[in-house]
Amino acid sequence: MGSSSSSLSNVPNSQELLQETGFSAAHLLRLYERFQFLDKDNKGHLRSEDFEAVRELSENPIGDRIVEAFFLPGQETVDFPSFVRVLAHFRPKEKNRTREGAQQEPEPANSRNRKQIDGKISRVELLQVLREMLGMPVTEEQLQSIAERAIQEADLDKDDAISFDEFRKSLEKVNIDHKMSIRFLK
């Protein structure tokens, strides 16, 4: 661990990022190496074009949308701390290993509670997400119909919006394995 912690001094905001994201020192160092590899001109930030060097993203059908997740609207570059914070949301969830009486650390960015959205999903927000997700020509009427049906099915308290709990309960009814499979035989 000595070499990891001494090398962390070269990593921007390392201690803050370790606490905030839940990454280990070794993971943070590896992410910093990867960031530096992508930062070909050593400017300390990445542009969307820099992500083209990641083969898995270039082969992924939604790779461009994954890359967009790193950038706020109107933002053209991402620095290392922002890069790590975004990746923390995709980090596999670890079992909670706190001992009795141990001080609770802040929840990492990939925890279920941190990922939950406060409030509700309105019809307007649902339409906006559908437009961004579909990536194919769909009429406004079709989008309205999809949003209407989704709200009708999930909105248990009939307030014309979907809370996180309503969303979770509606997903419990969906057979994901069936929906994500391809039928070869009829």
C-alpha cells in the first residue's frame, strides 16, 4: 500500500476522490494512468474525440451516448476529477462490509441511494429522455403515446408523474430476460 499512497500524490484531488467515489487507491491510480493515456496532448483534460481510443466504446452501438455522459451541456472538455466521478456511477456495487460500531463513511456514487432521483419523472421529462434515447426517427405523436402509456402503467398514485418507488414497482412486473431475448423459434 505504501507505493500506492505515495503515487497518489500525483493524482489530482486523490483523497477527495477516494472518499467520494469509493474507488480503492489502486483503482484510482489505474484510472489516472488511463486518463493520461487518453490525454494525448497532456493538457489535463479530455475532449470527446479522445475517447475514440477506447476500443470498447468505438465498438459499442451506444458508445457515443456513453461518451456524452462525461460532458455537461456546452462543456467541451472533462478533467480527471470529473472523469472519475462519472465512472464511479458505473462501478459495480460492493457489499457493505462495515463492522458493528465502525464509523459510517459517506455513500459512494454508485450506491442505490445516491443513484435515486429525488422527486418524480414528469411527462415532459419522460418525453425528453425518450427523444434522446431512441436515436431513430419517431413522430411526436408516437412519443406522446409511449409516454402516456408508461405513465398510465406506472403512476400508482395518479398524480400524472412517476416517483422512483413507482418506477421500481413497475420494473418488478417486467420480465427483463424475456424482453431482452431474441426469438429464433416461434
